[in-house]
Amino acid sequence: MHHFKAAANFVHGGLLFRLRASLSWVRHADQHRHGTELEAYGTSMQLMDAYMSATASVSSRHSAMKDFPSTLAVDAASCALRSGDVRRAAELLEQGRTIIWTQMTRLRTLPDNSQTHSDHAAALMKRFRDLSSLLDRPPASHADGTPSINVEAEDTRYRRLVEDWNGVVEEIRKIEGFSRFLLPPVFADLQEAARDGPIIMLIASKSSCDAIIIPHKQSPTSIRLPTNLEKLQTLVVKLQRTSRPALPKALMELWDDVVRPVVDILGRFARRHSRIWWCPTSVFNFLPLHAAGEYRKDGQFLSQLYISSYTPSLSALIKARRHDRSLSVSFAAIGQDSPPGVSFTLDCVEGELELVRSLLPLPPTVSFTKITSVDATRSRALRALQDNTWLHLSCHGTQNYEDPFNSAFLMRDQPLSLLDITQTDLSRHEFAFLSACDTAAGDPSTPDEVIHLAAGLQFAGVKSVVGTLWKVTDATVQRLVEEFYKNFCKDGKMNSKRAARALHQAVHSLANDKDMALDQRIVFVHIGI
């Protein structure tokens, strides 16, 4: 193990060499249950982060991630749990997941200048902002046939900028009060995510499946779940076949193997009918945890006990709560019923947007903008996204599994892609309702990067997002949108923190409608505050 460790820490070896050495160290330490196993995982995740940050575009980072183990973070957390360190398990999960989003967020972090007084510190902060701005720019797209020497020169320039940026960050950490600037958060900081209700992190690794319940003030608790990775993967396949007879049985299995063991302990930390947040990892990302229950007469359901929301990471939830709520409500409803290349028209888009308008408070409480039909182009939709802090999108949505950053809302001329959204500052945005298919579906090849449209909006800054796990019908949308906004705006006020409860009540109101298929009643999920 000493040789693997030495190679991983050999600074002049280059990041790729060191990363590969650290992964060999992890593999051998895991096989032999060696005492350095946890250290090996920590080193690997640190090097993975450094290697990815030196890669110029988000799409190339995603592509590069496929060359490395997708289970690194969950295996590290399992290792920490085996040693009895629940706090460290949570820290490792946070450090080793959503790496691409975390790197984008770092470049948009504004250091608090009010804590600094010296000219040297002010100059460092300015240099940090300038370098971050250069690194956050979309890389030049190279047409086929571009000389490789030009591409290599661009890559070298980017790597040098990263080195300069890292050097400035190291200097900032020497300033009093900034010693942990942009370092992975410690558990005490992560616990702040549970301020409004407990977080349940779900871990699926080859060695065990576990839940970690994180309350705001009490110690975290881990639970060994009575299932394994293979059974969960089979359950995902069952739930993807959302046929009427098979779905209730699969949701009952989800209740028995995952959700009920959590609920049995959750009562210590949360009162009935209060809010909880699920932070799933690995294969858990593709399971409708909010819909688990005993699908029989007098059976117990999670939705009867708690109001479920999701968060892709604890840091994302903390960041979403950080900004003060805007008093003015600028609301954009964007609809596109017939984009090019799609075989069928969405007949209810215009009616849906008018329904939303009718249920919102009147001006001056809400200023309402509607963009539909020929006006709903990519550029107009992007401008509306930038100019309005409350959003409702009704259109075709696609999850691109080859390149998930090209997942998109389909507009009249070109798709409005996830990549477009990531390059937009939505840090003051309150709410988005995504009335489109597959907006929270995710990418199976890199599940812990949580790359889908709903998560992208949250990481870009939107505090509260409603999205869909799979395909949704016009009839479902009409019914659910009406019930949702009735609950959301019932007293004439707008508050993005109400979205989870409003969705919960809307879904509950449809529960007894036997004409609506079960897969449609559970398709919408809430992400964020």
C-alpha cells in the first residue's frame, strides 16, 4: 500500500497518473480491508476533483467521468460507516458527488470582502473574481477539421488558468477567517441543510445499502437497509415498466426494503405531516421514494406521514436558502406546443398557461408574462428565464442520455438546453414548475452527478423546482397544475417555500381518482426548499 500511496501523493507525477495510482490504492486497500482504506478514498476524491477541474467544458468533464468508477463516493461512505464514522460518511458523499455542479458553483462564488481590510486581500479577491470569470466562460467550440495544435493550445491555456486560480485560492486561505474557503464542507456545516426538516441520505454500494438520517441539532443516525445493490437495480427496472398491475407491487417492495426502515426511526426527529428531504445516491436516484407505501386497503403510505422533497446535495439546499426572498414577483409562463421534429402537438399548452394566469394573484402582486407559439424561441425563452424570478414551462422535455447537458426544453426554433441554463445566472430565482416530460429523470451512466433539467435549474440558483420523473400526459398536467396553483396561491401571496406542500396536497387530491393511472399520480416531484 505504501507504494500506491507514494505514487498518489507524487506531486510531479501529473494529475492523471496520481488519480490512477490512488484508485489502485483504493482497490487493493478494499480487497485487504487495509487500515489506509478510508485515507485512500479521500485522496482519490480529492484528485478526481482536481483532474476534472482542469478539463475545459462540462460536456468533456462528463465524458471523462465515465472513464472512472461511478461508485467512488458511495463506496467511500460505506467504508466510513463500517468504521462507525457516520459524520465522515456524510462528508465523503457530499465531497465525491455532483462534482461538475460543485465546480461551476465555485467559479460563481463571491468572497465576502467585508471581512477583509488590507489592500493585499482586496487585490486577491479581485484576482479570484477575474480568473473565475475567465474559467466560467463557455469554451470555444471547435468545428470538425480544426487543427489539433489549436485545440491543444486552448486546453493548455485553460489548464494554466486553473493553476493560477488554484494559487489564488491557496493565498486567500491564508487570510484570517478564510482558512476553509472553497474546501469541502465539514459535517457541522452540512447539518445546516436540515434546518427545516431532517435529510435522509441513501447509500447503495456493493458492500451494503444504508440510510443516514441527518437532523438539524441532534447526532446523525445510520440504518442498514434490508436490501442490496442487485435487488435495487432490479427494482428500478420494475418501476420503469409502469404498467398498472406491476407498479403497486414494486412500490410496496420499495416501502418494505427502503422507506419503512427509515420511517420507523424518523419519528425521533420529525413530527407527522412535517417536511423531510431525500438525498439519494447511486441507484436510489431512479426510485420514486415519495410514492412508497402499502398499496392495499388500510395500508400505510409515506405520503400520509410526511411531505417529501428531494435535494441533489446538501450544499445545494443550503445555498438555495441563503438569499433573501424577493418581494416582487415577476412570473413568466413559457409554452411551446409544436417544436420542429416532434411527431405530435401538445394540445393543452395554451389552456394550461391561461389556467396558471387565472390562479395567480393579480397585479401588482404578480407581474405576468406569457410567451407561446411562434414567440417561444430559444432566445426569447432564455431572456424570459433571466428576467423573471418565477417560471412555469409547458412544452416537450427531453433527457439526453448520451450527453445529458444537451437535455432540453424544445422551443420553436432550437432546444433550450441544460447547458444554456447552466450558463445563466438564476441566483435570485424563486420557483420553477416544469410541465414537461423527463425533467428529473437523470443519467444512469453518472447517477451521482445528478444531471437533469430540474437539478440544473436548482444548481443555477432556483430555490424551489417541480419536475417530472418520466413521461406525463396532457390530462394529468391539466388536473395537477390546477390543484397545485390553487393551493400555492390560496391566500393571494407567493412564497416558494410552499411549493412542496402545495404539490403534496395536489397529488393527495388526485389519489382517489381511479381514472388516473398510478404512474401519472406520482410522476411529479419537488426539489429544493
